[in-house]
Amino acid sequence: VEKADNSSEKPKPSNNEKPKPGNSSEKPKPSNNEKPKPSNNEKPKPGNSSTKPKPENNQTITSPKPENKTVTIAISCKTAINNGLNKKPGFSHLPSNGIILQNMKVEFNEGDTVFDILVKVTRKKGIHMEYRGSGSNTYIEGINNLYEFDGGSNSGWMYSVNGVYPNYGVGAYKVKSSDVIKFNYSCNLGADLGARAN
């Protein structure tokens, strides 16, 4: 009878045996479906993050709003009132203080004329206004049912811009921002208004 070999050699694992976990120095490879997770020390690459960077100091950038272009316009018939026209039959509708429209700011578009501004305010305020002609030949015949020649043979409507009475029609004067337009009724070709022609 042969005695068992007391050799200290340990049996080698067969080729079919798998190494026990922890004993192998090789790290297991991730499966095809699994993506390796970045370690805590790794920083995300730029462009991969779904969050947008916040502006520094919580500053918000706002574009300046364009300023509105405005002019001021007023309508008066004080000279007619001073001559007592409102006491005559058919003119009792005229305001006793002569102010048909107090100073009113109006927005305008590039290229608008004094006539365009007058049309805007009279329509908005429901003030009667009648004219003839067109373009640079536009002539204001009546405002608030007060017409030329109602106050005499030299009476009619005149307009001024920034205190100056232009010598051309309302349809030819293009307004600028901050212009002050006044329509005044004259009973003496502007002499009672202190009109300064230009």
C-alpha cells in the first residue's frame, strides 16, 4: 500500500476554476452597457454640463429702451375772445378763456409734419378741424368751427414752432423732438399775436 504523499505543495487550480475575488490583481472590466463614473476629483468637461453659467455678481444685462419722440401742441383763439367774437351769434361755443387745447405732448414718427400732429390731436380729442389742399400747400381753414374771416377780413389761423411763425405751410414743416407747436387765431394778419415770421 502506498502512503499518501506528504508534500507541502498545494494543488494547482484547474483551468476551469475562476480566481476568487480579491485575490486577483486585475480590476474587473466594466460591461459594455455601463459607463465608468467619474471620480469625485474629476471635473466635468466644458460643454457637457446642461446648466448655463450664471453671470457674475448676479448682474442682469438690459438693453436701453429707445426714447419716445414727442412734441408739444396747443390751440388758442384768445384774440377772437378779446375782440368779443364769442358774444356774437353763432360763436357762443368758443371757450371764454380762448383755450381750445391746452399744452399736450404727442408722439410722432420720423418725417411727420405740423399738419400730421394737428390731425392726430384733433382726432384724438374730437376737435373739429377743416383744411384744403395737400402736402406743402395744405391750408387750415377752421378749427373748433372758427374759420378764416370769422373775425374780420384779416383773420385766420396761424401756427408757430418754438415761438417763430414760419412763412410756409403746415404740410411742409417737419417736426423735431421737443418742438413746441402753437395754433393761434389772429384777427389782424398776426400783428395781434406778435408774430415773428421766418
